[in-house]
Amino acid sequence: MPDPVFSVAAFYKFVALDDLESLKLQLGARGDGLDLKGTILLAAEGINATISAAPHAMEKFLGDLRSDPRFADLTIKVSQAARQPFGRFKVKVKPEIVTFGAPEADPSRATGIRVAPENWNALIASGDVVVIDTRNAYEVAAGTFKGALDPGTRAFSGFKDFAARELDPAQMPKVAMFCTGGIRCEKASAYLRHLGFPEVYQLDGGILNYLEKVPAEASLWQGECFVFDRRVTVDHDIKPGAFALCRGCGQPFSHSGS
């Protein structure tokens, strides 16, 4: 018999939420009833989630979620996994849906200019733009765009220190950034706008959207994309890649030795 296929859905939205505890209970009960796995983060600033379930259960959950007017226009990236990529289901209330620690980085005020995956290659190959990978060093090690700056961070909040050390709006008037699914770029681009960078771009939907929309033969992506589940990485077809996690250090390594 073929392996079961699970739907993996990733989504976020910056939207004002003032019923966090009741929403937590509601989503938790609904997810438990559909045997969902993964994590949903809720904060006053919005929602951020990566969850998995059988396809029919995922369709039901996402349909119910979109019945809430605040989430009706969610952009959801769905991929497949041959086995359940998460061990349990959690709904958490947090201060931020992606921890950054800079209130001035407010995506509701200003973010970078969104660039469709189909237009990303032309932008980063133009020669007059500084390309920044906003992810952590262990994610960058699995794959990135050629020539992108690696901030060398262990946590996203370290991006602020990297910006203070290495980035200068007077010397870098045109900046393009990317991350896994787009959410970190929302805050990083808002932060650079706050610092006075005049022209900031971000890859719409992140790397996962790029891998889905841009054919491998035209791609400027090198390597695989780290994901925060049991798949560890995905390849250009958004299928489980060649990396595993080291049990000793928790860092990804390639089965192929590359």
C-alpha cells in the first residue's frame, strides 16, 4: 500500500486580534477534532501557523478558519508529505507571531515592496541591489540564493545587530530580502524602512513560493530550503530533501555529505 499523504499548510497574517484566549480554545478544539498536528501562534498582531493533517481534514479546517472575516483572505501555502511531519498539535498565545523584539518594526505601517517570484530573478541579478537572507545561519547552510548576505544569526532577533554592524542606508539604497515563507521579511523590511533605507524589496511568499512558481531550470536558488518540521528540508519540487538533523547539535546535515 502507498504511504499516506498529509497536507502541510503554512500561513500567517498581521491582523489585530483582541480575543486571543477564546480564539486559542476555539482553534485548539477544532484542530484536535480533525487530528491536526503542528503549531498555531496567536498574538495581538496576528496569526502564524504551520500545520498538517489528512487532506480532507485540512480542507475542512482551513475552510472553517476562513469563515472568520479576519482570516478570509489568508494566503496559504500547501505542500504534501508522505508521513506526518509533526508530533503534536499546539495553539499558543505569544507576544509576537515571529519574535523580533523591536516594536518599531511594525508591518501595519510600512514594509518592503513585494516582488513576485516570477520577477525575483531579474531584481537580484540587476547588479545594483544588496540581497539579504533574513534566516538563521543553519538555515542558510542548507541553501540560499547565490550572492546573498548571510547575517550569521542564531535567532531572528539577532537581525537587528547585523543591521547595525553591516547595513548602511547611505551605501545600500536598494535592498532585497527573502525568508522561508515571507513572515520574517515583513518585520525585517519594516525595520529597515524605520532605519531609513529608501528602497526595500521582499520576495512575496518567500522561498517556498519561489520554488513553487519558478521552474528548476530557470531557478537561481541553490541547495534546499530548511523547514521547521520532520522533513528538515525540501527540494525544488517542495518534496522532502536530503538533510537530516544531527542528534548531537541539532543542526541540519546532508545525507549526501554535501
